[in-house]
Amino acid sequence: MMDSTGLIILPEIEDLLYPLKPEELANLEASILNEGVRDALMVWEREHEKILVDGHHRYAITQKHHLEFKTISRHFDSLDAVLDWVDKNQLGRRNLTDEERALTLGRIYQRVRDHRSSIRANSENTEEKEQGRTADKVAEEWNLSSGTVKRSSDFASAIALLKTCGESGEVAATRVLKGEIKDAMTELPAVYKSHPENFQALADGLADGARKVREVFPKPKPKIHTITPSVGVESVNNQPTESTEEMSAYRQVMAGTGIGGEYDDAFFDSVEKAAAATQELRNSEPSPIEIQSNILQCFVCFDLLKNVEPDTLWETLPKYIKEQVQPSITEAAEWFAKLSHHINGA
């Protein structure tokens, strides 16, 4: 879209931008009215076009009050490079909500992933094909774990799907990004992976005022099961044989236990893969292999946490995580206590 100033506003760029809070917008407008536009707007000169890259809020205020402004040009190789710059600029200087930050990081990761996948697919150079994991590259740049990066990507995919659900989807996405949906960071990606067909109903529920994803789709209360041998599964010294279809999930969990090496994001990768594999095998009753896999996963995760002082851990947890785990802590303590009785021979 081009206006009388000759600047082009691309919807692809506008869609990335987060609205200023009312007080932020009011302060910016007052500053511009008193002092003018102090910082030049950044544009990308593509052939004979001048595309606005940075300064959309300042630009809107100048148009409202018919004010003059200056521009500076910056070279970009492609639109993707522009979009990447915009997202990185927002991460670096904007006061974002946790949800906005995760969405932005997820978009950055997905662009790098798609670009590197394209290079590997079209390259005969072995070194290029073995550049390393994309999540590690992005995580290093932002001083985060690769697990955080990939979870942000899942969250970004869930938000993108939510926005396809018409007007209610746009309203729901806005509420999520404002931080109004308490369990959105964890539950939106979960529903995206397990039941994407439910997103229209989810969008309608969130748009109608639900404050949690689980208000729209309650999580079923887990049942306690008795472990019985699976049909056709033989065992020697309680080790499942590799003849079972479920053994692949078991091996994936074992691969991430950290035995023989330090715990790192490889563990979380294997847990994610195991979760995906066991989900496909899951029936109304979990199999012995599924239970064995999950107990291994449980205690490997516990090994990562047991040296952290609980008081310190609780104080540093984000609010949305506290709200998710608090209802289960007492139940978990009781369950571990019962298990401890068996181990101690009580």
C-alpha cells in the first residue's frame, strides 16, 4: 500500500508489529508534537520502491497531524531478511509480554530453519549439510536453551493457526499475546499438536471470555492403572524385547537419559520424540512399555532438578508455570511418598 508520501506499507511487516500500550502511544504522540520526529524512519529501497521497515507508529502519528519526517535507507537482500530484522529489533528493544517474546523468537527460529533446510536440500556440499542444529544456532544467539527455542516455535505455529480462525481467532490471539490467557504458553502448543481440528472451537471460547485454554478443553484426570503384561511381549530380567512395536518409544527415552554424558538439550529432544511416538501408540490403557518409558523420563528430569533449592526455584519460576504446576504438587508428593514406601520395604 502506497500513500501520498511515497512510502509503501507492507502487510507482511505490519503483521509482525505489536501495538503500543495506550500510555506508550500517548507519550510518543506528545513527544512528537512537542519535539518533532527526532529519529528518522528506516526504509528499504527495493528497485524503485521505498518500503517502510521501522517507525510505523511514528509514521502514523505524522500522518494524523500532517508532520514532516526524515528517512534513512538500509540495504536488505530479501523480504525475509527484512522480516528477520524487524523481529530481532523488537526482541532487543521492546517491552514485550512473555507471549509476544515467545512468538517473536519462534518466528525467528522458523525462518532460519526454513532457510537452512533450503540450503541443505539444494547443496552438494557436505559441510553445508552438517552445519549443526538450527535450534542450537538460534539459542546461542539469544543466550537460551534450544528447548526454549523449539517450544517458542510450537507456540508461534499455534498462534498462526489461531489467527486463521476468522474474527474470533484474531480476538483470541490478541488476548493470548496480552497475557490474558493464563495457560496459553503450555496448552496452546499441546492442543495444536494433538487436536488442531479443535482450534475454531478454541478460538470461539477464548474470544467469548475464557481465561484458560483448559476452560474450553478441560484436561482429563489421569487414572491409576495396574501394570499387566502385554500380549505377545516377552521379557528377560524385566527388559522388554525389541520385537515389540512399542520398543522404539522405549529406546528414544533411553537415548535421552544422559547416561555416559552430560545432560543437555539432547535429552529434551528425545523426550519430545518419545512423547510423539507413544502418543500414536496410546490406547485407553497404557502399556508396560509406555509406563516404563514415562517413569524413566520422570526420574531423569528429577535428576536435573534435585540439586536446585526449592525456595530458589519457586521464586524464579514465571507466573504461568507456577499456575500450571501448583495444583499437581501435593498430588505428586503423595504419589512419591507411596512409591518410597515400596522402595524402603514398608
